[in-house]
Amino acid sequence: MFGRTLTIATTALLAVGLTAGVAAASPSRVRLLGEQIVPLNLAFQGTTVGGLSSIDRDPRTGQYVLISDDRSAINPARFYTAKIDVDAAGIHSVDFTGTHPFLRPDGKTYPPIKEWTATPCAASREVCDRDGTVDPEELRVDPWTGNITWSQEGERILTPPTALLDPSIRQVRPDGSYVGQYPLPANERMTTDNVGPRQNQTLEGITYAAAGTLLVSELEDPLLQDGPNPTATAGALTRITVQSRFGPVLAQYAYPIDPLFAASPNANDTNGVSSMVAYDPFDPTRYLMVERAFVTGVGNKVRVYEIDTKGATNIKDVASIAGKKIKPVSKKLLVDLDTLGLPKVDNIEGITWGLTLPDGERTLLLVSDNNFSAAQVTQVIALAVR
């Protein structure tokens, strides 16, 4: 299903427009409707609810779909459906209605990482990647078919026994059965060299755009060859990939990630893009990006930016953008979640548009990944955006 070539919307992708940079937010555009906390380790249909890393609304059912980033360690890698009651007065309930495991082409569930790495895969790299352990991160409902398109981050373990599994974007039917897999740029394949994606910092966000003709994805942090991760003193450039829904990659753009919001005693603390969604379902260039940072001893900082790829340099064929003179996408702060009066802002990893309210405001829903930890919460936040 991903073998044909797109013949529309390509010209719009390369249109020249806005100047790259960061503009100030418009606080009056966003207000908090409320939040709901999902109970820790909620038992549902034989699974433990947690690790919710993505949310999307299915217009066919009016329900929401949410992915768990459980790597089949607690239950098989899976997604959930839920009814979320949101109106102008707030968010009133989150009620789970179903769950399905993601299935491989052979109908089996994906193995946990310990099981997969215990016995080296003897098949081809393609088969090993396709059937190996997965690290689910984002999902979207395909606007054309109603299928579930989902991303996973693969694996990069360089200490013996070495394990390389490429990140991927796959598609399943609403019951979880396998449909297909999208081709990804060669620079997103895992390697043992100092090039390619970093471990656990790959495909965090995906979205459909341009009336479903485009599939757009982003890497959480820079490719190894594109420079270091953000620090308290410097930001970084990661990549956004635009491809036809039928497969071919059309463009890549640099996205400027903010510096870390505070100095950290932990070298692993950083800022990255944890989710994205098209600003408008028919627009090929505008998106919302969630930047999620964590500093040990301080906590999380979550900002949502409006971005536009118009006028940005197409870096699809640029092996490394480190030190290169390129024009990244433009970005403008939509909201800093610290300004909303929430008791706590946790590890926000999912974003989607909900219904439009009677006064014309659009509802925007976010979900946090609690990592199945009692020290964190699974929060579903509802905003209203003018």
C-alpha cells in the first residue's frame, strides 16, 4: 500500500515564506479547561494502563486512541481507545473502552527486549527489524482508512551482545493486525558508527497533513552527525521528515530545539520534541510541536510551539547539518504549560486536537507518560485555543 508515488502537494511543501526564528507567545489564545488523572496501574481488560505516550481523536467514532510505551515488559505492546468528555466547562472524565496489542505480520505480539536480545536474530536485517522488540511512541488515525499508524524507536545497544533495530512507522487495523510499514530515510537507520539516531531519541512524533496526503515525523533529538543534544547553554537542531502517504520521502527540515531550561547535574538530562500534530488537517506546512525537558532535582518543562516549514532549507540530501548554513523552520510559542496554573506538569508526550467548542475555540488535549512510576502521574490535560 506504500509503493505508489504522490503527485499532489509537493509544490506546496517547497514554497518560500516565513523567516525562521522564535516569536513571542500570545497567552490570550490559550486557556486551561482542566485535567483528569488516570489512576496509577489502572487494571483494564487484562492490562495495566500506563506509559501513555500519544493521543489522537478518531473522527469516525468520536473516541480517542492512546498508545502505551510498554515494551511488552508488563503486557504486549498495545494501544487503547477511550471516551474523553470535554466541553467549555472542562474535562469531566476519561473512560477506557478497549485495548488491542500491536501484531506482527505473523499475528504474534512483539517480544520484550530481554527475550529478543537473548537469542540473536538469524534472519535478514529487514525481518529482524520488523519482527523484533518495539518501543512504541506515537500514533495517528489514518484519515483515509481509519487504520492506526504508529511509530517506534527501535534499539541501539553497543555493549555485547550488540543489538541494532531500526526505528519505524507502521500501520495496523483497528484490531491491531499488521498492515504495512513506511520506508524511512537512510539517515534514520541505526548504526554502530557515530552516525544515525541516538538510542531512545528517535521517532517520537508523527502526524498526517495536507488532507492525509502527507505523513510527517520528527526525531526527538539530533542525529549523531548533526551535533550534540541541547544543554543549559545551547539548543540543537533535530530533523522533521515529510513523506508521501504512499512512501517516498519528499523533504527534511531542521527544527531548532530550545536549550535546557536549567543547569543539570545529570549529563543525560536534555530537551527534546515529544509529539507533533498538524495545525490544520489541510495545511501542508504548519504544525504544533511539544518540547519536553527534564532536569534532575527540578522537574519537567513543557512548551507547545507553532511551527511553519515554509522557507526552510530542505536538508534531505545533507549528510550532516552541523556547522552548515541552513534555514530551520520558524517557530512561535503557543503556550508554556507552567503558566496555566496546573498543580504539576508531568512528562507530556502526546498532543491532539479535540472538538471545536460552540464559541469557535478548538480543544487541544495532551497526555503524560508516567513510566509506570508511583513518582509520576498520567494526566490528560484539556486546553482551549483561539
